[in-house]
Amino acid sequence: MLQVSLCYPGVDPAPWRDGLQCLLPEGRVRCWQAGDPLADYGVVWAPPQQFVDEQAGLKAVFNIGAGVDKLMQLRLPAQWKLVRLDDAGMALQMAEYVCHALIRHFRELDTYEQRARQGEWRQQRPRSRADFPVGIMGLGVLGQRVAQAVQGFGFPVLGWSRTPRACPGVQTFAGSQALDDFLAATRMLVCLLPLTPDTRQLLNRRTLSRLRPGAYLVNVARGALLVEQDLLDLLDSGHLAGATLDVFDAEPLAPCHAFWQHPRVQVTPHISAQTLERDSLEQIAGKIRALERGEPVAGVVELTRGY
Ligand code: NAP
Ligand code: GLV
């Protein structure tokens, strides 16, 4: 019988175990405990190194999330087939969140909200969409869906990826040599990159200064991509108009952190695209069956690349 080991520290794993068991009646799903015998498949989020060491011989390991940066901090066996969530209901959520943030900024809705609280009836001059090109860093599963949604609102869209990507209607840039040109053409920057050694602290004083004056940042990827103090300095200098941040270097965000009270920073608690239990488990169960049939699956992580 197929054995599946679930390791999800910090949450009640029972609904995940029972949900996967229902979808995989031909197998046995159990919550991992130290010393368990080797299973066939692992389903994990931020497991301890002991899980990795004891379950090094798994046929595949499914990450309960799109980003695998937490796993990448561990010593992983080179032969591990690590599979991340591939959309699983997150792309649409991400598109909603990013469009909301961009439109809120573009339409100056925060200004109107403040004025409304004071009973002030005053209109701003309309802004031109052509003056607000949206640059999306990362044209993967989430970035491409966001690009499509942003295009639907008529903004010019640019995209930047590691390797060249064709994305209909998007002006694309690839590789570090194209980064400055991409940034110089961007007024609203959306970060949807994975956190890897190449992308850590990529959003810093130098790169953010390349953006068009009055630029706006939406970081929905990982907090460690951004040097937080550099963002604060560029907001204070006026080079950046504001930011919407869903992810932070240290989560939860410390109660005394400057972002909470900053008048031009919007904070949310890492909810831009939440893991949906049913969608995720259906995807994982489907992939376990595909692998058992010897078929390839999408979302396999290249361990040497880090995503
Ligand atoms: P993905 O499909 O793997 O796409 C990653 C994209 O980033 C690809 O286009 C890739 O380029 C590009 N990239 C990677 N390294 C790069 C580099 N050094 N320079 C330029 N581009 C680079 O990932 P995804 O599913 O879209 O997810 C992206 C990230 O979103 C996740 O890793 C996770 O951290 C984050 N996320 C956040 C939340 C949230 O709630 N806040 C939810 C889900 C995911 P290539 O196309 O050339 O490979
Ligand atoms: C959430 O942040 C994820 O990586 O799925």
C-alpha cells in the first residue's frame, strides 16, 4: 500500500491528513513522527532537518506552497524530486490582490478615503494609464496570470525573467543585463520572484532608484528580496510614492516596525495568495497518481537553481 508522510509543523495537520486520505483511498496518509519508517511520498511545509534526513529515500516530496525557499535552507538529498504547488488556486488570488493594490494607487483612492473621513468633496485630475507602466518581476505561473489581469485594465505591462519568456502583450526583458532597462521603464513594480541566492535583497537602494520617479512597489514574493531600510529611505526622499507589502523579512511583522504606521505603506499579513486546502490536495493527489503511472508532473523544482 502507498505510504504518504505528512509533515506540517505549526498547524493542526489532521484536516490535511484526512483530506488527502479521502482523495487517495489506495494509500495510507499519516502525520510524520520522528523514527517513522520510510514512506513513498512526502507532503511538507517547512519540515525539520530530521524529516529530510530520515525520509531521504522518498519517491517525491510535495511542498504545500509555491515558494520552496524554506526547504532550500535545509540540507536536501541531491536525488530528491521536490514538487511545488503549481497555481492550485493561488494565481487568481494573486491577480486580484495585485490589481487591487495598483488601482488603489493609480486612482488615488487613499487620498479620497482620507478626504471622505473629513467630509471633503474634491476631485483630482484624472491620471493617464500610459504614465503608469507596470513592471512584473517574475513571469512564472503567478507573474503571467498577474500580467494578464493587469493588461485587462489597460496598463502598459513589462515583464522580467531569468530566461527569455514570450508573454502576449507584455514587453519582456531577461537576465541581469536587462534589469536596469526594465526598471527604468517601470512606474509600478510588482515582485513575484522566488527567493534564491540570486534574488535575495535584489530590491535595494540601487535597483529601486532606477525606477521612474514617483514609482510604487508591490512586493508579494518574499520579504528577503527587499532591503526594508532602503525602501523607507526612498519613500522619505520622495523617489518612491508608496508600497503595498504582503511579505516581510521577519514574519509576523514586529509590532514596532516602521511599516505599520508609515502613511504610504500598506501592510497585509502574507495573504496575497493563500494556500487553498482542497485545490492543493487535489493537485498533490493527482500528481502522486501520475508519478505512480510513470508520467511527468509540472512544478518540479531544480534544486541547483533554487526554484
Ligand atoms: P515560478 O513559476 O517558478 O516563476 C518564477 C519566475 O521568476 C520565473 O519567471 C523565473 O524566470 C523568474 N526568476 C527566477 N529567478 C530569477 C532571476 N534570478 N532573475 C530573473 N527572474 C528570475 O514561481 P511562481 O509560482 O510564479 O511563484 C513566485 C513566487 O511567489 C514564489 O516563489 C513565492 O515565493 C511567491 N508566492 C507568494 C505568495 C504570497 O501569498 N505572498 C503566494 C504564493 C507564492 P524563468 O521564467 O526564466 O524561469
Ligand atoms: C506562499 O507564500 C507560497 O509560497 O505558497
